[in-house]
Amino acid sequence: MTGLERGYECSPWELRWQGLAVDQLQRTESTFALSNGHIGMRGTLEDAEPRGLPGTYLNGFYEEHGLPYAEAGYGYPEAGQTVVNVTDGKVIRLLVEDEPLDMRYGHATEHHRVLDFRSGTLRRETDWTSPTGRRVRVSTERLVSFTQRAVAAIRYQVEPLDGEVQLVIQSDLLANEPIEPDTGDPRVAAALEAPLESEFATAEGYRAVLVHRTKRSGLRIAAAMDHQVETNDGLRTDISTETDLARLTIAVDVPKGQKITLTKFLGYGWSAQRSIPALRAQVEAALAGALQTGWSGLVAEQRSFLDDFWAAADVEIEGDPELQQAIRFALFHVLQAGARGESRAIPGKGLTGPGYDGHAFWDTESFVLPVLTYTLPDAARDALRWRHTTVDKAKERAEQLGLRGAAFPWRSINGAECSAYWPAGTAAFHVNADIADAVARYLAATGDEEFERDHGTELLLETARLWMSLGHHDPHGGFRIDGVTGPDEYSAVVDNNVYTNLMAQRNLREAAASCDRYPDVAAAFGVTPAEIGAWREAARTIRIPYDSLLEVHPQSEKFTEHDRWDFEGTPEDNYPLLLNYPYFDLYRKQVVKQADLVLAMHLRGDAFSLEQKHRNFTYYEQLTVRDSSLSAGTQAVLAAECGHLELAYDYLAEAALTDLHDLHNNVRNGLHMASLAGAWLATVAGFGGMRDHGGQLTFRPRLPSALRRITFHLCFKGSQFAVDVEQDKAGYRLIRGEPITIAHYDEPVTLATEPAILSIPEIPPAERPSQPAGRAPIRRAGYVPRANPVARSHRRPD
């Protein structure tokens, strides 16, 4: 490939990569991934080669493997779970007069790919000259359907450019694709070689079905393909199957001025219980529906679904075109991760890659679900319903640990804990309060009484019970929670982590309130008035450490008494610290991987005064190295609240561009869903100043000098409204639904037929806080984006 500029082009509604860069394929395969929350397809070329890291995933489909321990211990999880690269239906090979289309050979005068956020499709156009001089134009478009959950489709079109040419197209279903193992980085997936065993294969006409089963987890998958072909006469076809391969071969002579168009429909399904005939019937039914709808119908349904989504969720930014693109890119991928999960988890990488073995973390509830709650609440409900389906496993885990209630896993696919490192896994009990917080937020934003009765109350009361058995009242009457790990994984097994205690406090209060609303549900779970009273008393007396000498909240008890990390003496290449220093050393120093106390000031901002937030934020800025993609978005929110608007702008850009600029040098393993969601939070909760304490929406908007306007759309109580923020004023307008009441700088505002326009008070300038040596975010003001931003080695968090 020569003569073509490579890199992303800046555009408000699409992501376009011009040219081919083989060394960037793994990266673009992640950013160009398509998903609907059930099926995920990495953005590999249809040609199959060259490729980076191929991947097709089904949400919840995994293989088990043993968790090795140098020294076993009671309560250690025994089995790990790893997402499986399932049968690949994206492969469509083209041979031009016996020469295979391979972008590393011949010559391309044009090649670009476009991920369209409004159509929900990935398009590609290539003008290629074969080594023997034959020229063709290949145009493709693919989608993973939001409306037909089990369906994906590809439109593949070839046009000769210089006379009649013989074309052969091979359309494959391929299982057990060989994948080269990655490094020993613990954040990447465990290597699984040929995880699928063939159980059934059939092919007839243009259709084929393959059924496979995992060896240890015993999950069964069916993948099916069918085709429609549009071309001139003289078509020859053949279809065949092998153990791991089904292939439709098409041969035809195509004159100049004509085309061959192949439409490939794919159906996917999996089950732990259903038989081979049942799964085959399921995927063939999915194909029947797709064929009945047709390609044009699928495209129209996709566009309609996204029109509705953007009407409810769009964010408009004036003053930074690259950031505008990045925010819509972020929203699109968050939507893809959660739209049709339906009783499945939302993994930390979505379905864009195998990073973190495809596990879901607390990231879902604390970062992704706030976005979905206020933009696509049905998807938030479905994600919480998945948590509810795993409550029995969480109760079993709690019992194993000698606790009451439910102990939800730090990382999992099916609801069972599979973290082999207990200080950062099992001890991170805050995941239980994060789930409760997401439940409470969803209920306040939607008023979904059916969900609360059927799912929410149980989640709240079982997590409340965990805190009562995990904590205890000390001799001075305070309720303590000792020996836990908060969000900051550079501090572990600490006493009275402020984030954990404040979130547990909310959990206890919300559980008591829900049991009061549904006493019959509470009684069914054996909850008594005395137990509810104990929850309220624990919440009232919970310990929140405070350092009176420094006038800040220690992240956990005695944290501010630890020695500080030697930031000046830490080489730039030694970040992230977890890959270069022993945890023992990290745990006993003042160094913060990701926002912890700062996150508490966002999610439990009602527990701090503004003066405390200012002092705390300044203190923890000096310690936070952002070796996690979860950090920048949260730091942006508090920076904005504390008046550091330019710093907030820097952090917003870091969160939004984490994947597009590959700031962590690991986008090849999938996108960072929490960071993408954090970009929305940094915009809406940061510059929009939105808070939802106590179920009430309040706004304190303000903008950095570089941005002229931000507009964002929200859903609340069944209504939709928009917030327009300018430098000196903010407008609130109801788009549809019943009137709702919000607050602007503590002034109640009812949104009805007329928009409300209110002034934004001036704030005194604040001195910009400092960060550890070499860890300050890149200054955004005056930044000129490069044509092809590549990984920046000096920012490699996560």
C-alpha cells in the first residue's frame, strides 16, 4: 500500500480511516468493532488476511480454565472464565483471475473504512490492482442488527474497472481461528487453543450451519449463514463443510460496467442446555427473519433504531471538532455494549476484544449504567436484571466467606468470582454497593415499580445484609468496615475506605426505604423491622475518617500517614506501576492508581462540603497517576465542580480519546467501556454539573474557555429534555413527555412547554492543582489533532 495518508479523519458523525496500515490493524479492529450487546464482531477485513486479532464474540459465551496458585487458600476461586472467539462469519475471500485480494500485494489507489454512527454500519471501499494488473473496486457494508438480536449481515460488491474478469468469491463460516498469543500482561485474555469441538455441520444451497461445544464449560453454539447473489448469468456455486469450516464458493465472469453483489446473512445462538436440533432451529429461524426483512430492511431498521437513540442521547460540542467526534464515538460504543445484552453482563471491553478475558466488573454499574439510565433506560434495566440472575451465586459466595447476604464478584462472566488475586478481587467488596447504587439511580430516574418489586428490592436488601456482617460497631459506637479494598487498587485490605463506607451507607438507606415500600417482598426474604432499624443505625454511625491536621479526608484510615511514593525518581517508562513494582511497595505508600476518594466526592457528593471537595481534590491530584482508564473521567467531573475548568477539559479529552489515540497502548485487546462512558460523565456531570443525589436532578453548568456550547439530551421519568450550556447561560427545554422539575444552581425549574433560560454565575479563578511528575494530562487548549495519532508512551495507564 503506497501513496495514501493513513489515520482517522475528523468528522462529527463517523470514524474514517484512510489507507491501510498493517501495523495498526489490531487497533482499528477494536475501534471499528460492531456489536448489539449479544453479538460482537471485531473490525477485521473481510479478506481474512492481513489481520491483527480476529474475534467474534457472543455475550456470556466462555470457556473455563483452572486458576493456578503458588499457595492455595480457603475461599480462593478455583475456575477462571475466558471469552471465546466463536465461529467467524465475516470472512469473504475474493480471487481475481486466481489472484487473492490481499492488501499487502498488488496496488490500491483507494482504500478507506467508515464506521457510521447514524447508520450503525461499517463500510469499506477499495480500488485494487492485482499483481497481474487486473483492477477491481470492492465495496462492503456490514451490520450487527439492533432490532434482530441474533442477526448480522454483510453486503459485498465487486465491480471490474478495466474489462471482463473472472471472479471467485469464497464465503466462510470458520471455527477455531488460530490466534497468536499476546504478551504475559495479566490484563489480556488467557490463551485458548481450539476451544470449540465440532458437534454438527450441514450445508445445502446457499445455507450452512455449524454447531460446536466448549470442552469444559459445556456451552453449545450454533452459527449459520445464508446468501443472496445478484449478478449476470453464468454463475457457478458450490457449498461444502468440514469439521470447523463451511464454505460457499461462487464463480462468475463479470463484464466491465456490471457488478456482482453478495449479501451474507448470519445467525448466532448459544445455550448451556438446548440440544443441537433446538439451536439449529433457532439460528435458522433468525436467518429466515433476516431474509424476510432483506438487506435494505435491516439497514432501515438499524437507522431507525439509531435515530431514536440519538434523539434521546446526543451530545453536541461547539469549539472542538475532534472532541465532538470522540464523544459520539464513545456513546455509540456504549450503546453497542449494552443495547441488546438482555440478561447478560456488559463486559469491561464490551464485545470489542478479548481484554480482561471478557469479564464484567463494577465498571458497569458505576460508569456505564449512569449513561444508559439517562439515555436508554431499558438497557440499564436489562443489565441490572443480569445481576439479579446471579444473586444466588453471590449468596453462595458470601456464605463461603462466612458472611450474610450477597457478595457479588469482582470479575466474572456468569456471576461466579474468577479473580485469582484476592486483595484486589474478593476484598473489593464495594462492588456490592456499586450495584445497589445503580439500582437506586435507575429506580429514581424511571419510577419502575415492577422492576423494584421483582428485582430491585432483593438486590438492595441482600447487599445491605453483606455490610452488616462485614462491618461492626466499635466501642465508641461507630460502624466500621475493615479489611477491604476500595476503587484504588494501589491500596488494598484497608480499614474504613471512605468510598466503600459512603457507598455502603447509601446502600443501607436505600435497602431500608425499598423494604418500607414493599413490606411483603421484605417479609418474603425474612427482613424484620429490627433488621431495617439496624441498617439505618449502621448508616447513621458509619465511620468516615478525617485528617484534622491536613484538613482532608484520608482515602482510608491512616492513608495520609503513609510515606509518599517517589514520583520524581520514577522513570517515565515504569508506568503503569503495577507492571514494574511489587504490590507490597505500592500498598504502603501514598500513590493512587485511579480516583478513589475523588470518585466518592462525585457519587456521594452530598456527603462533602464544597470546601472539603476543593481541599480533597487538590490533595489527591498530587498522588494520582492514572494507571487506570477509569480515572480521567471522574477527575474531570470534580475538577469542573471545583472550578478548574481547563484541567477538567484536559481530563475530558483524555477520557474521550483514550481509545482513538490508544493512550494506554492496548486498544488491540478491546475498547475501554468505562472510559468511554466516563467521557459522557465528564461532559454531563462535569461541564453540565448534573447530580442525582436523592433521586433529584440538579445542574450547575459551566464551560471552559475553549468551548462555545455543549448540548446534551437526557431521559427522566419517561420524559426527554435537552440542556444547552453556553459561557454565560444555560437553557433547559422539554422535548417530549410530561413536565418535570429540575434545579439550576439550587433554583427549582419546571420544564414544560416553554424553554427555561437562566444565567450562569461567575466563579472566581482557582489555582490549577499539580499532578505527580510526568503524570499531568496533555493540555487541550490550543491542541491541534494530528492526522494519525498513535500510542503515546508517556500515557499508558490501565
